[in-house]
Amino acid sequence: ARPEFRPAEGYRIFNTWMGDPSKMVQLQAFLDTVEEDGLLENTRITGEYLLSGLEELQENRPDTFSRARGVGTYCAVDLPTQETRDRLVTSLRGRGVECAGCGDVTLRLRPALIFRPRHAAEFLDILEHAARQL
């Protein structure tokens, strides 16, 4: 930045959307894209599909999956032990799925806003195959 635009002292608070006026322009572009592309509605629809699939898996495999839960596409399901969860995360990553463990036994999913029902269907298929090999 040019010297005349530099503050006399450093910013006391900083996060993604603060620090300089250009961040507000970036935020508005982000919000416009979310609205124009219907991404919130997409996460609602995809999240319902994903959670329904996780619930079906826990019904079919109660020895492996429990406590399926989620809001939008942010979903989670528990496994019986941390070791089982960690083996599943490793197996899923080896199959190209980006996921993580959370807490002691939870598999956590936080996909991008562009994650669609077809991606959720592919994930659920991969999850089911990986779980069979635990």
C-alpha cells in the first residue's frame, strides 16, 4: 500500500473480512456468488441426502456406525472406537475422500459449498465399501 494509506499503528483486530476495505469487496463477491449460484439451497438439499444416507448406513451397520447427525452438508457419524475411526479415515483418504476425525470416535464431513447430491452418492458408496473392509 502507498504510505498515505498505511495506518499509523497495526490493526488491533484481524480476521478474514477485516483489515482493509478490499476485504469488504471480497466478502460481497463471495456473498453474491453464494446467492446467484443457489449454494445455500444446494447445501440444504445435499445435506438432507447425505444425512439420510448416513442414517441408512447406521441402520444397516449398527455395529459400525451410530449417532449420524448434521446441519446442511456438515455431517458426522460415530464409530465404535478411535482405532476403527482412524482406520476408516485412512482408508477413505486412500480412496480420494477428504475427511477427518473429530473428538474420540467421530468421522466429520465438511465438504465445499459446491458439493452436490451426486457427490454425496459417490461418497456414501465409497464409505460403504471402505467400512466393509474394517
